[in-house]
Amino acid sequence: MTDKGPTLDEVESNRMPLIDHLIELKNRLIKIILFAGLGCIICFGFAQVIWDALVTPMNNALQSTGRGTMAITEPLEGFMTYLKIAALAGMGLASPLIFHQIWAFVAPGLYPNEKKAIVPLAIASSVLFIGGAAFGYFIIFDLAFPFFLDITESLDQNIEAVLSIQAYLGLATKLLIAFGACFQLPIVLYFLARIGLVDHKDLFDSFRYAVVAMFVLSAIITPPDILSQCLMVGPLVLLYGVGIVLAYFFSTKEREEEPAEDAEDGS
């Protein structure tokens, strides 16, 4: 019998001391800040165009219901809203580079063949985040804002909405980020599969519980009506299915073979 000797784990060979991890984290954060800052500078010149597009769903809801107007409630509110729009749009523009830095920081903990997936993962993360935000903007906003205004009318028909543009920006931002984060589900499931925590069988067996969790999550981040919740759960179920497929091909979890059922001997 030939003794090949112990093999050196490729991940262990790339293990970094704590101080090196901290230096790496600092460098990645600096690059993320620089990319985000550059995106903000670029988007500042287009802040008015971005704001007009962002506020369109609410303006349409106000016009269709006749329930009020947008307003500025503080002297600096308009200028601060301009800056926030540029900052948010800039981070969105730089999101592929930001996601790449995040995955590059994780890279030392991956095998060499897995490091090749960093660029595709960064691109997929960006596409899914933008896709989730777009879903919230084009689908949920058109349903949510008229619903909110109709609820106000049902309380008192004499009440008109005077909406602060800063408050609206905060609400829209929270919703868009929430939808973008939810659409990262396939990436999360892929990562859990790669580190061996789950496989396609685990995800398939947990499907019912996952759907319940999706409804709970959608009830938190969408208007309290069943239509909006179903519209949110639908894409999440599809993305969960994508996660099952990814886990089937990429999971590193090892399962013990189930013992074959043998007939009991009478002897």
C-alpha cells in the first residue's frame, strides 16, 4: 500500500493572520468609498432627472386620487434631498464594483477554482439587486401609493395629503433597498450550498416553511393587502427555485447513503 502522505488543504494554505484580514478589510472599504463617491459625483448632475423618475409613481397616485400634493417642510429640505438622491443613485451606479469588492474580500476563504466565480457573483448580485428595486418601482409602487391614499380617504374625506419630499425619499429608499435585498436570495442559497450547510434536498424539503417565511417578510415590507403580498412572494418563490437548482449543482454537503432496506432473516 503506497502512502501518499497528507495533502495540504488549499484554503488553509491561504489562511491570513488577523492583522492581514483587518488591513484587507480597510483596503476594500476604502475602494468601496471611492467607487461610491465617484458614482455620487457622476449622478449629482442628473439628480433632477432621477428625482423626477423616482417621484412619478407618487405624483400619479396623487393625481388619480386627488388626495394632495408634494411639499417642502424645511428650508434645506430640497437641497438635502438633492444630495441624498445623488448619493443613493451613485451607490446604485457603483454597485457592480462594490459587490466585486465584497466578494473579493471573501475570496481568501475560497478554493482556487471557486475564486473564478467572484466576477459572475458580483455581476449576479448587482443584476438581482437592480431587478428587485425595479420590481418594487414598477409593480409595487403603482399599487402601494394609491392604496395608502385611499386608506386616508376612508378615514376622513376632508383630509388631504401634504407629503414631505424628504419623507417620501426615505420611504421609497427603504422599499427599494428591501426589494433589492430580497432578490439576493439565490446568491445566499448558493453561498450556503457552497459551504456545505444545505443541498437541494434540504431546500426542497423546507419549501413550505420558506413560503411561509416569504409571506411574513412580504407582509412587513409591502402594503397590508393580499395582492401586494402575493406579487412579492411570486418572484421570491421563483428565485427560491433557482436556488434549489444552484444547490443541486454546487452544494458541497456530503450525505450519508441511506441503508438499503433488507428483508429480515428468519434464521
